[in-house]
Amino acid sequence: MKRIILSVLVLTTVVTANAQNGAYSKGDKLLNVGIGVNSYYSGGIPLGASLEFGVTDDISVGANADYLSHKYSGLSSYKFTALYLGARGSYHFNNLLNINNDKVDVYGGLTLGYRIFSWKDNYSNSLLGDSYGSGVYLGGFVGGKYYFSNNVGAFLELGAIGSTNGRVGVAFKF
């Protein structure tokens, strides 16, 4: 994890030094679709998406969804599903950090939403089913995007984003 954070910081420094012109602006529609690099739970691959709309040259708001399901069969068996639905807001640091590269977007933000968690097992004394539940969640994240063209790129986000603390995927800008 330390290597990933260090790599993001080094990349941001290099990009800032070679700035050309900004990758995010008011009116942009941003769609991220990705997979989690780990899970807070005992298995499964988190899938997530976010859609944001640029309301100022520095701030975007929108929605976030994250889905994770896992089934285990052995001496005992269980299945769980976690669905996170929330509102999301991001601050884009390009202007603040004087990043003017039209391929790079550096941002951070918060998510507030509701987690729907279900658990089923073949025995009644499950501790996991009692320790997780549905309810309100608050998450925070930092991220970066690199656009390969005007509308398609890749992204990396780190933080409390649904059922994972790291997500990579494809970014679209409309």
C-alpha cells in the first residue's frame, strides 16, 4: 500500500512539472467503472461505478454504487452480498496545484450513502452476520485519472470507497 501511495505522489509531481492545460472543467460528465483491488469482507471482487457532473471548475457531484458478493462452500457454507449506494462529491486539485495537463485529473472527495448487507449460512451461530449490517456509511477517497484520448482514460482511487479501499478501472468524460 505504501508503494502505491508513493507512486501516485511521484506521478503527481512529475505531471505537475510538465503541465500543459487542464483535464477537468465545469460541465464535464465523469463516469468511472472499475474493480476493487481488495475487499473489506472475506472474499469476492468488488465492482463499482460513479457518475459525477462538474458544477464548478473545481467541484463535481454525483452518485456512487458498489457491489460485492461471495459464496463459500466447505464444511460450513455461507453467502453474503453488500451493496453500497451513495451521493459523492469531489474536489479537483488541478487549479490549486497548477496542473494544466489535459490528460491528468487529480481529485479527492467524500461519499455519503447507505449500505445494504445480507448474509446467509448453514448454521445459526454466525459471528460475521452479526458484526456487519445495513446502515449509513461515510467514505473518503483520493484519486487520479490519466486520459489516453479526450474522453477515455484510466483511474485509481484509494480510501473508503464502498466495500474496498482501492479501485482501478476505466474513466469516461463526456
